[in-house]
Amino acid sequence: MDAVFDVERGRRFGLRSADVPTTYQTYGYGADEEDVEVRDTGTFDVEPAELVALEAFCGAVTARIEAVMDGETSNGVRQRRARRLERAARHVLRAYQRTFTNYVWPQEVDELQLDYVIALEALLASPKASHAEVAAKFTTRASALFLSPDTQARAGAEAKVAYGARSSYVHGDVIKGPPNLKDLKDQKERHKAQARWEQERLDELHRLRKLTLQVILRWLVLTPSNSTDLWKLVDEAADDTDRGRTVGDPLRAFFATTPPRRLPPDLAQ
């Protein structure tokens, strides 16, 4: 690592480039053994043999982002597409900035869910759609970007839960705690039940984060360069038995060019 971000509640974060965590590694054996201080690898580690593939993947994604953002100075669909991507990226980054390593303050889970749902809506909602239409199409469009029945069902279920939490939050409803908490007389059991419930909410948030990143990547791969917006393609794919062609073929072509360590489950089948 070359630098470290400190993230605190309230969206305050600072870059520490001169104070990188270190660890000690032992080299040699016996009398020749020596402890050497080295930079910590952090939570994201890339082996040298995988670096070329990662650079190729990042380059391919960057090229697609730049192609979309080039439409920012245009009119019509291309401009709207650029604004949607910018808005989605802003909310995803804001959610990341309020995440401390893999831990999220339980009080902020509902707000971070809202950021991820806004990012998904920015990419999946059709222009001038009513609130009812956005709600009705949200889960089907998210699941239509996946190919196998199990990944479609999982994406749809996660999107449905997230949109329900989003609606509760924006309408001022209180997210209820564990349903049986008051029935537990032992204080330790109440603490355990509360901790389990908080962990379930955090797991739900992390699943939503992964879904959002997958949707963003697939949106970038599938977004056409002509005047047709992606939501039309997704709606057609949702009702199309030949989804493998409209959705699967472009995704397989992308990953064939920049092969990852593991293909997404629905593309590996």
C-alpha cells in the first residue's frame, strides 16, 4: 500500500500517505533468520501473475466509462446516459466513503441502502417514468441482467428487499429490530439476538453492494452506442427466451477479452 484513507462518520475522511501500516516478515533460517519490516498488503491483494489481467480489465472498463461520458456534451439519450452513470457513481462512492473497512455503523445501514438503490435506479429507470412504474420495473430489470434462473431469482430478491427498505426509509418509517427481542428475558440472549439482527442487516447491505457493482458493470457492457437506451433492451430481455443472445453474448465477449480469475456464476454455466 502507498497510502491509507481514514473514514469517519459524518463523511469525514483523510488521506495519510506517509503513515502506511507495516508488518514484519521473517526471512532466512536459524542463525541467518531476520525480521524485515514490509508494507502491509491491506484487504485487497493482487499477485504479480494476475496484475496484467487486472490492468486489462480496468482498461476495458475505463474505455467504456469514457465512451459513455463523452456523451455529456451531446443532447438526448447520450447526454442522459452520461448523467445517469455520473449519478450512480457518485452515490456508490459516497456509500464506500461511509464504510470503515468491512464494518458499517448499524445506524447508517438504511442510508447506505438508499445510496445503492439510487445508483440502481439511475441506471435502470426509464425516462419520465412514474414512481409506480419505477417500483414495478426495478426488480425485473435488475434480474434481467443475469442469465441463470438462480442468479435471476437472487438478484430479483435482493433488489426487492432493497427497494422495500428504500421506500420505508424515505417515507419516514422506522426499521424495526429483532421481532422476538422483548420476549427474551435473559439480557445476554437479548444482546445476542440484537447482534445477530445487526449482522443480518450488514450482510444484506454487502449483498446489495455486490449487486450494484454487478449491475453497473453489466450496464457498461450492454449499453448500446446508438440512440436506444438500455432500459428498452432490458425490458425485451426480461420477456425474451433468447436472453442468452441479447444479454449473454455481449457479456461473454467482454469477459473473453479480459478474462477474470473466475467468471460470474451465471456465465460460467
